[in-house]
Amino acid sequence: MDDNRPDILEREGKRPFLHQQNKHHKLNHDSDDFLAAFSSYWLESADTIIYAIVGTSFLLGALCALGYSFWVFGTEMIKALTTNGINDIASIIIQFVSDLLLVLIIMEVLGTVLHYLKAHATSLRPFLFIGIVSATRSILSIGARLSIAGSHVDPAEFTRAMIELGVSAAVVLALGITIKLLGKQLEDNASGT
């Protein structure tokens, strides 16, 4: 307590009020740092828990979608083969591939969640892949619709389908170029140029 006496502090060139104020400020700063560290720890833990729950949900969703895809494919193929619906086989296969692409989309999102859990950082690349797979799925869906309708397609429906195909193809092309450019940029950043 002697070092806080005003006469000693004044001899050392310190003003008593400022010394006590700085000491008080240091205590507040330490308590703020503790509160910040404590809050940060719990919020990061909650963030990790939520991402883990979301990732588990995506995994379960992908497993259910995969099981459903195989179930529908199997039952539709059996029905088509037993009722001589050979013409339906092409659309059944296209629908199966579309369902598998949906599972692939779910797995890409799960991969993004896993990457975040490991590195605590997100990446643009998986979302670009998801966009490409979604556009490809749309192209398959339109192709299946047109193949089922055959030559009996209404001209307005055909025009709309062609516009959708064009937009989906443009999306695939644009996202593919973006991935290529991002790949070059990441390579340049890694090499330091």
C-alpha cells in the first residue's frame, strides 16, 4: 500500500490519480478480455455444434435420398419389365441419374460443411460445383420431359424447354469458366506471382 501514497508517486514523477486510473483501467481491460475469451469460446463451440448437426442431417438426407433413388428405380424397372413398358425404361434411367445427381449435390454441401469444421473457412469452389450439377440435373429433366412427350410436344412448351436448356447450358459454361479462372488464381497465389 505504501507505493500508492501520493508523496512517493509524485517523487517518481507519477500523478496519483492517473496511476490509480490506469490500474483500474487495467482491471477492466483484463475482465473485458476474459469476457471476450469466454464468449468467443462458447460461441465458437456452439458454431461447431450447429455445423456438426447440419452435417449429420445432410448425411442422413443423402442416405435417405440414395435409398429412395434405388427403391424407385428398382420398382419402376420391375413394373416396366413386367408390363411390357419397354418405352418407359429410358425415362426411368434418366430419373434415376437425376436422383443420383441430387444425392451428389447434397454430398457437395456436406463436403463444404466438413471443410468448415476442419479449417473454419468456407470456399467458393463447392458452390460452383453444386451449380454445375444442378444445371446438369435440369438439362436431364428437360430432356426426359421432351423424350416422354415425343413428337406431340406443344410448340409453346418446346420453345420454353429450349430456353430452359439454353439457360442451363449457359450456367454450366459460365460456372465452368469461373472454376477454371479460380483454379488459375489459386495456383498463382500459391506460387507467389
